[in-house]
Amino acid sequence: MLKLLGSFFIILGCGGVAYSKLINCKRRIELLDSIEKLLYKGIYTLLGQQQNTIVFFKTVNCGDDALNNELVKMGRALEQHLYPNGSVAWRECTGKFFELYGFREEDFVTISNCGEAFFEKNQEEILNGLKRNLNLMQIIREYEIKQQNDTRKVWIPISILGGIVFALLFV
């Protein structure tokens, strides 16, 4: 009976590892959606309503509470002149936040550079930068969706089968 129970836990644990990878993919997709909302709101608010960038970051709601908190912290830090410019503030404040979620290195660099568009010198450069970053976010999002599908189709069954084999070999 204990061998059967142990085998069950081994199989469950191996499947759980793949499932946690699936959950991480889903969270990264949610964050990318929030960044896209932020970029769209940046186009509308910064360019359409001529709002100050610091006020924008302190008041924006992009749909993700954790990201909103990071943006408010960044807005306060910019208001207190704790960073030499907005690009550095974006990299420092949100860089640590995005690093926690396991983005690929090239995606992480793209997201880190994404904030520079908010701090360009004129409206045309801001608009072009935000649109360019929207396109990049969509490409990264498509990759994450592909990763999520691969995890669902490949990794979960392989992990469970590996758990079964492991349980049969050692039980």
C-alpha cells in the first residue's frame, strides 16, 4: 500500500513540475497583456490628453495590481528626482519586477527598453516608440502562447510518463 501511495506521489510531483511551468507561462502572458494596456494608455493619455509622464505613472491602471504598484513607486521616485532620467527609473524599478517572472533574456531586454518610449523628447518620437513597443510586445506574447501550448501538449504528458517510469523503476 505504501509503495502504491509513494508511486502516486511521484507521478503527481512530476506532473506538478510541468504544471507550474504552465502557470508561469500564463502569468507572463498576463503581464504582457498589462504592458500592452499600459502602452495603449500611454498613447491615449500622454499624447491625447497631454498629461505629464510622472502623473501618468502615478495614476495609470494597466490591469495588474503588482505592476500598478511598481509603476506608482516609479512615479514617486521620478517625482522625488531619485533617478537621473525616466529610462533609468524604468529599468531599475520595473526591471527587478519583471526579472522575477522568468522571461527569456531577449524578452527581458525588450521589456526593459520598452519604458524608454515614454520619456522621448517630443510627441512624434513618443508615439513611434510606443507603437514599435506594442508590436514587440505582441511578438513576445505570441512566443509565450506558443510556449504555453508546447508545455500543455508536450511537457505535462512527458512529466507524468517520466513519473510513471520513475515509480516503476524504484518502487
